[in-house]
Amino acid sequence: MRKQSLDFLKKLLTTPSPSGFEEKIQTLCKKYAQPYVDRIYKDVHGNQFHVRNEKAKLRVMLAGHVDEIALQINYIDSKGFLSFVAIGGIDASVLDGQRVVVQGTKGPVSGMIGRRAIHLTDPEERGKPMKMHQMWIDIGAKDEKEARRAVSVGDTAVIDVGPMELANGRFVARALDNRIGAFVVLETMRLLAKRKINCAVYCVTTVQEEIGLRGATTSAYGCDPHAGIAVDVGHATDFPSCDPKRFGAFELNKGPILHRGANINPVVGKGLIGIAKKKRIPHQIEATPRGTGTDANAMQLSRGGVATALISVPERYMHSPVEMIALPDAENTARLIAEWICSLKPNSTFIP
């Protein structure tokens, strides 16, 4: 991956963006995309549109959501400890003992999620995961008054861990779900910048996916595309104890996951597979018999219907602080989408 692209990805992954609080991340996306598109704008929901060739009759939407699972402060006790609730699908078992950063009233506030030491825990309770309402964030405050000078009810917090590069192009970070999807659709616009295209491309960094596909619902209605591709992460199953008979066989460094099923328009789906084969882009196929629970689902059902596909970047350990991808898979995803867009004609139809 080229240095400028990797630097941008790292900035994406170190900027907190809980669902409903995506302003900072959209500023980064705008700065990166500006040289490669004709116009950038936002809607009232917070979705950001990066548009090229807007006057073309054929409209294509690309979607990658920028929000991440997070915590939200809902109570501050008399001793200054913070209680919290989940924003999105958080597994409480990965939280205790983690360092966090709270987006406080006057700026970021460091803290950690505490728990009772093993020495102070009854033998029958040891090793049992705590429920979220039993946890607390300790920011070092001496009392409630001091805590409230730094944080307020409604402030958000994320686990405080930065990205890490491993061998074989492996990359680890929190929030790869789905900053990597947002990165891919923006990188696609860079790849398209000097190429002729016969359609309008609306590259949308969507919001609030983790709490109900909310951003994709409004943005798809807004730009009214004929076809759309959502880019998200998919489960890599190449780790111990994961049964491929139940979850399929998907590996890092084997290319993006293309889907077949109810959420995928047959014309768009076959077109993507055909381009992948023609351009020798490695890819994997997943059987997806129902709605996917991604932005692709909201896009497909917008207005009178959108010819939609989902492309997934394989990822291990989803919704944890150590999500892992292979960078070549992200690069190949952007390349595949760019080649597919370039293959479209002004009169392309997606009716099966």
C-alpha cells in the first residue's frame, strides 16, 4: 500500500467516531478525497458524499460506514467513577481491564475500565465475565465534582489502543469495522480519478451503521442510485476453533469476499465476479441467503429498489480491540470496484 494511503488509514483508526458522533472522522475523509472528486457535501444526518461526474444519467453509490462501536457515559457516582452503556454490539467480556479515552467536555480524558482483583473475588466468582452494568470507568477523579469538570453524561468513550502492523501485511486495530470499508470506497475514488467513467459515482462515508443502518437509509434515498456497493468487513474464519461448515471458509490474503444471495442483485453480482476473474483479482465467495445486516441491506430497499452488492474485507476478531485484516485484501477490493465502475456503459441495466 502506498505511504499516503497507509498514513490516511492510520489517522482514520486513531480518531474516535462512535455512532452519532462522526464529525471529526468526516473531516479527515473530506481532506483525503478532495483532490479526486468534483464535489463534497454532507446531509443533515452526517453522511458525507464525495461525488464525481454528477450529471451522468447512470448513478452508482459506494458506501462504507465510518462509525464504530463505543461506550456512552450514563452516570457519574459520588466518588467520580463513570458508569456506561453500549453504543452498538459490544461484547462485555472484552472490556474489563482495558484503557479507554473519553471524549470529555474540554477534550480527551484518559481512563480505564476497572474490576475487582482476583484476590478480592470469591473462588466461585473467579473467571466469570462481568456484566456491563457491573463495570466502571476510573479517570482518577477524587470525587463527582472533579469528574464532572472533565466529563458529562452523554460523553462517549472508546478503547484506547492504536493500530499495529504485523508480518505478511497483517494490520491490527480497533474500528477496522468499518474504517477499512470507508477507506476502500475513498481509495476507489483515487483510483478512478484519472480514468474515464460513464456514470455518476456517489462515494458515501455513512454514519450510524452500528445502531441500525441509519446513515445508509437516508443517504441512499438522497442520492437515488441505480446501483450500489457497500463495503464492510466479513468474518475471516482461518483461526482455531472456527467451523467452516457453519461459517464458511474465508482467509486473510485471499482477496475480498463477494456475496451471493437475496441481498445481492444478480447482474451486479455476476459483473463483479466476472471483473475479478478477468483482471485476476483474488476473491472469495460467501453464500448469503438473507439480508446482510450491513449498509447493503438499507441500500437495496431504498425507494423503488437499488441493484446492490456487498463486498467484504476479510477480518479476524470482529468487534474486539484487536480486529485484524490483510492490507492487500483492502487494496484488491478498491481495485475491483474501480474496474467494475469503469466497465459500466451509460445504458447499463441491472434488471435480472
